[in-house]
Amino acid sequence: MKRREFISLFGGAVVAWPLVTRAQQSAMPVVGVLGSASAAAYGERLGLIRQGLTEAGFTEGRTVAMEYRWAEGHLDRLPALASDLVGHGVNVIIATGGLQAPRAAMSATSTIPIVFSTDGDPVKQGLVSALSRPSGNATGITVFSASLTAKRLGIFRELVPKTKVFGLLVNPAADQAQEQIEDAEETGRSLGLEIRVLNAQSGAEFEPALTTLRAVGDAALLVSSDPLFVARREMLTAAVNQHGIPALYGRRDFAAVGGLVSYGANLAESYRSMGAYVGRILKGEKPADLPVLQPTKFELVINLTTAKALGLTIPAGVISIADEVIE
């Protein structure tokens, strides 16, 4: 064999080996998870997503690999984390935790399928062109949490009927903050209530905001939907309770760690459906053919232990309609 032919063959072999290795690795699809909060904050939801994946025929570590990227409540990190997943060559991206995660994922890629969860109307948010038939590379679920501000305020008034001042805690950096403020103010006017907007862009700002509200005297707090608050829910509920302020939250997660009351979508079926959608896409279906799923059940959760600590008596009529009472 001539020296030139040997070098050519040897060189070709060197090039081929990585290709074989990549082909072997690619036999197992990879799902990227982009989250606005932390793994701990979304532990239960991740379990539901995995359950949906398993029901679709994919088990993590055996037939599908998972790559996780968590912003830990620092939403400015999401674009870089999304780009990192795209660079990793994932087959599908799960984007969860408010509007910012789906937007970051969609800005990072227009070809990799995306399954998102969002709190608001994904059509108004620009994520899809229609709920029934999304366009582009994204579909998912909406829990309409940000759209329930008026409903929550109406329920909350039944718990504290004599209270006339309600604080609304928002993250002013969030895309949906203004929508939630407007909904609360409009509902407040119709009910004869005063709404005071409290801003917090970090956990360090919880205490100043709560101190301002506590100075009012008889006041209650409505916590808006935001990934920051979900990520810091234990810290937030503890601070609220320490100030002796009755508060209503948007997710059961808060009531479970000591929050007085929560009202929002039952997330179990929604997040299992996310996993099922990922499985269907891995099997060849397109996001554009999978309609955005909406919640069919909403749940009221009351923490009686917290109510007693606050010296608050929950009306029997409210307890009777609660989906869950924590004692």
C-alpha cells in the first residue's frame, strides 16, 4: 500500500469513529428541560411529566435521556440556558415556569419541537397562532393562572369580608404583571376595595413590601402568579405569616408549605399531558398538530393550621366548597 493511500485511509477512519459514536449516542432521544425556577420547586411537576412520558413509552435513563437547565428564579439567565440546550442537540425542549421560559426557548430555536407550560393565554402571548392548531414548532399547556386574578380576589373577599385594603404582590419585571394589576384593580373597584400594588423582583424585597402592607393595619395579600414566587414559596409564605397577613396564592404548592389559601388549576393532569405530548413528538408527531391543552378543574385549598395561627375563622360555607383542607 502506498504511503498516501495509507494516510488517506487512516484519516478516514479517524473521521468515522466520532460519527459512529454519535450515532450510538443518538439512539436514545434527549429531552431538554428549561425551567424558570429550580428542580426542587418543580419536583412534583417533573414527576408528573415523567409519568406522562412513561405512559407514552419513554423512561428516563432507559429509553430517553433528560438534560435540565434551571434559572433558579433569575429570569435573565433563561436565554443562555435555552441556547445551551439547543447547542446540546436535544430532540425536544420542555419549557416551564411562566411565560419567560417558552419565549426563551422559541427565541433559541425555530426547528426543535417545544412543549411549554404557561400561566396566561398563549395566543395573546404570541406563543401560538391558535389553541386548536398551533403553528410553528411549539405547543403545550396553559393553566390560565395569571387570568384568575379577579376570581381569586372574589373568593378571598369571602374569607376576610371586613377587609377593605388588599395588597397585590407582583414581580414588575414579569411580562404578565401589568395584566394582573389591571385585573385586580378593575375587580377591586367593582367590589369597593382598595388595591395596593407591592413590587418584589427578588427574595430580598419580600420583607420591605410586606412591611409596607402591614403598616396599613387591616389588610390582606393576593400573591400574583410568577416563577420567582414559586421558587421562593417557602421563604415568602413564612414571611407573610410572620407579619400576620392573610394571603391567597395561585397554586397548591403555597398552601402545602404554610400558605393560608390557594386557588388555581389542578396541575396533575396538565403536567402528565405535557409528558405525553413529548412522547408523541418523539414518536414523530408535530407540535403544530397538537392543540394547546387547557385545565378542566380548578381547586381551592385551605390551610386550617395557618388560619388558626393567624386567628382567622374560615366560614363554614367556604370550607364546604374547598377541594382540600390542610390541618
